[in-house]
Amino acid sequence: MSGTIVYYVHHHGSGHAHRAAAVARYCRTPVVGVGSRPAPDGWPGAWHELPPDAGGPPADQHDVTAGGTLHWAPRHHPGLRARAATVSALLDAGPARVLVADVSVEMALLARLHGVPVAVVAQPGDRLDRPHRTAYDLAEVLLAPWPADPPRAWRPELASRTVHLGGLSRYDGRATVPAPGHRQVLVLTGSGDAGAGPGALTGAAASTPDWTWRVAGAVAGSLGADAPPNLAAGGWTDDVWSALQAADVVVGHAGQNVVAEIAAARRPAVILPAPRPHDEQVATGAVLHDAGLAVVPDHWPTPAAWPGVLADALALGGTGWARWSDGRAAARAAAVLDGIVDAAAEGPVR
């Protein structure tokens, strides 16, 4: 019984795309990707770029949540119609045996209304709003990209359908090397945020002259001529792994992808939760703090505090990240998806 996995990838930030590509490479079943951006690097199969479902005349913005039952469904929007039609055709053409929603309540509902089982990639934080509850309740399986230990709050009734994958990153399974001991800080900023501002970075680097600071990603403004000589902004890089391996301490936000990549590299970390809907990063930061996996200040430290913060991170070390990421999360997710396809091949459950 042939079939496909249809994998929906959300466009906000880069983490959804990175982990989708990592999972797809392990799948035995052909994976068809869909999303609002071009295919991520390393995507192993077919990819369909969807038209945007935002913008348009003001009337399109009326009641975009359908009375609070959905997150985004603007009325009479041609892009939204075309997206749904494209995915519906792909569900039928394969035919699809499972749709992965990472993440979209609307895509999860669309697939299930076609009779296609849904695997929803779970997200931390407060997900008790009506749309999230609907998507989680209809899911065949919830793929949680964090480990069961350390524990975090979760709806008990979902436990039997939740698979704790552990931290899932594009660097799953790579061999790590010991930290070089050169007192280098790597600041990771993601495509879903503007990163630390030049004033904050300048103050941190100036107060730690015996450390070298490198920024990988966006900086919210130019560093300017006042930047100390131990601070450099390298911009976006495709080789984040090498930058991680060259660092002694990594500073990053508490997004799932950033945390998973730091964990894969086994580097001491300072994690600064950024404001996000549903307190997603605050929830992750609290778990990391309570488990002793990272130093988690509640705001960007003052310049005078940075020497102590870096010392605390070094003392904490990076070996504890093995509890968060064992390097097999992507393979584990692929096995779950292939298992759903195999079950479909065996015929309907009676």
C-alpha cells in the first residue's frame, strides 16, 4: 500500500524548517513538504511552496479567528483558498497516510477532515486556548521536541498520545569536541527575532575584556565605532555547528531550535527567554533553570553582572545537555511517522 507523508512547515523563524528537514531525511516513506517559504536546505523530496494567506483588503481581516475557533482564517482570502486547495490535492494524490503539522491548527483540521491522521508537533507554554485544544485533541500523535525528563506541565489526558522525542535539531547525531578553552562567547540570534541590541552587546563585551564575543545572526542595529575590540558581529552563517564548537559559552534565547542546537553541541549556556505568545520561551527557560541545564536570567544582565554570569555558566558545564538531547530525536520522530504509515498498510482498525 503506497502513500506519502505530507509535512506542513510554519514560516515563522527557521527552527520549524530545520527540524522538518532533519526528520524527513530519516523517513522511509516519501515525504512531501509544504510551506510558505522555499524548501529548506537538505529537503529530501518534493516541496510545494504555498501562496501567502495574509494581506489583502481590510474586509479580509474581519473575524480571522472564526469566532475564536481558529488562529488564522481570513474570510474571502484567495491565498488561503489556494493553500487549502493545494494541500487537499496533495492529501489525495499520494495518497497521504499522515500529515505532520509543525505548526498549524488549520492544516491539522484540514487533514483530519479528509480522513488523514495528523501528527502535531507540540509546543511548550500555555496551549489551553480553544484552537490549540482542538488540534491537540484530534491528533493521532503529539510529537514533543523535548525530553520527558526534566518534566514540564502537560495535559494528563494527552500523555498516552505524546511521544517525547528529546531536543531535535539539524545536528542530531554529530560528534562533539571539548570546549576550546579560549574564553569565547557565541551569541545566537534567530530569524524570528531582532537579536540583542548593540548597546547591550557592547556593554556585555566591554565588561568582560578577557572574553571574545561573536554574534551569529541578526543584530538590532549597527555596532558602531564604539564597539570594543573583543566584540564582532559575523551576521548569518550556514555553519552554526562550527561556531558552536568554537565557543566556550553560548548565549541564546529559549526557542526550541536554539536550545536543541546548543544541547547537541554540549556547550555551557546562558538562556534568555524572549517574549512569545503563550509564554513559550518562559516555560522552556523555567524547565532549563530548574533542571540545572543552563543559566537562565529573567532579563539581559547588566554589564557589571556579565563576568559572574559567564563564570556561573562555565561552572555549570555542558555535559548535562545529554539529558535534553541524545542525538536520536529526528530518527525517533521518523519512526513514529513511518509506523503510522505501516499501520495504514495493514488495513483499518475494527
